[in-house]
Amino acid sequence: MEIEIRDAEVEQRFEARVSGKLAGFAEYLRSADLVVYPHTVVEPAFEGRGVGSALARAALDDARDRGLPVLAVCPFIRAWMVRHPEYADLAYENRSRVSD
């Protein structure tokens, strides 16, 4: 199954599509200083197929490319970051401790 991820900037979310069908999305609020991920949804028909992970990876890679810290309000994104420590440096909480 090929998962296509795109940044739907108007809707302020990353969308995952499988065979052209919306499989899920990760909403964001982006400013010049921070990106917040408040909510992620995976459609029931696509659960357990890596859609959520693909969304999390794309969203976090985008934040890294932009040089923005991440405030992961979404429990899924937060848990994903914990399971993938290579993204820990993006966590807003970690960056604010470093600057203190």
C-alpha cells in the first residue's frame, strides 16, 4: 500500500491518501516560531496500516526543515515522538529547557 502525504496548507493539515482516498490527516498551527500539532485522524478503514506513522514522520520532517520547534498537543504525535527519539530535539519542551 502506497501512502501519499501532502501539505494541504489552506486546511492547515497534512493529508494522507491511499489510491486517491483520504486516509487520514494531521492538523497543524504554524507560526514563524513554532508549529503545534493538535489533532491527528486516521480513517477506520486505514487503521493499523502505517498511515498515522507516515503523517507523523512527514509533519515532523517538515518542522525540522523549517527549523521550528514542535508542540505536540495531539497524543498520537506526542507518543510517536517518544517512540522515535531521533525527533526528540524538535520538542518545544526540550528546546525551552536548553535555552534556560
